[in-house]
Amino acid sequence: MKPREIQKIMNEAIALVQQNEKEKARAKFEELLDKANNDSVVLFNAGIFYSQLGEHLEASDYLHQSLEKDPNNKETLRRTILEDFHIGGGEVLDSDFMAFDPQYLVKAKGLIKQALEKDSSAEDLKELMERVETTIMQNRLAFKFCEGDLNYCRRSVSRKKELTNLDERVMGFLNLLDSGEYDYVQGKFGVTLRDDLPKDRGPGFLDQIRNYLLGK
């Protein structure tokens, strides 16, 4: 696709976003991603669009792809860090996103560290690093869950007076595991429905909890 065509479709997509025609805008972005998925600007704008929809995992993926194509773009770098920080429970964006994952805090920290190695005087990145590291420290429980220390998690959840977003997810995961219908996979921040259970069961209370925890 020629640059002029790309710009034309992107302008149409952005106009549709401004008119709150989100599904029509989605169709335009899907067309762009299908025909011009090597264009860093297309990937960046797609990331911003999906973030506005609250689909932050997709947004992060496109922003990371854009950054790979244009690694020196400071705007893309900062927006990618913010997206990952939000997914990690940093609550920096206006969204009701529920599927928080601590691994994205690690990704955000890694991006900031790489950027500071290139430019140690970037005060905005230093401030972001401090916020990310503080959030990591506040969410030790989530990392312990990923490491497989479920006993620690059970003790900690019962003692904590205030729970972070990630803490609340850990508590929900532990309840799902206690139901006997879900399995734990070490390294994953979540639970998996057992495959040896009867099929075609109607959606019950546990399914509602699971969908809420997984952001579905």
C-alpha cells in the first residue's frame, strides 16, 4: 500500500474515532494492519485506538511492534511504557480494564532501563521508573503467585487490610482454585479451567467470577 493510501485510510479511521463510530474505525484499523503492518505510524495509531477501547493487551502488542520499527521514537517509547504500566496495575490510563498482569510491570521497567542507558538525563523516565518500581514492591503478592508460592499468597491475602488490583486478582484466583474446577500453572498469572470436567455446563457463579478476573 502506498504512503498516500495509508494516510488516507488513517485519516478516515481517526475521523471515525472522533465521531464515536468505534466499530467502523476498528474496521479501518484492521484494514490498515492487514495491508501496512510494517508501518510504525500505523502500528502506533492502532495501539492508541485499542487502548481507548480498553483493549490494552492488543494496544501493548501494537505499540511494542511500532517501537521495534522505530526504536528512537520517544513518544512511542513513553506511550508503550504507560500502556504496560497500566496493564501491570499502575492505573495510569482512564479505563475499567480488569485483566491486570504483573509481568507487564517488568516489561515497563525493562523499557525504561534501556532508555535510561541511552539518555541518563531523562527526568520524565526517572520519575516513571520510580513509579513502576514502587508498584512492583507493592505487588509482591502477585509475583509470589507467579512463582508458585500459594501458601504465602493465602497467608498474605488474609492479613492485608488494603488490596491492590493485583492482590484482588490473586484472591480471586485462590478462590477459583479452592473450587476444585481450576488448575494452577506456575509462571502464569491466572488459572486454567480443568479439561476433565463435564462439558456444556451453564454459566454459574464461578464462571462469572472467572470472567470478571480475566477481563471477559
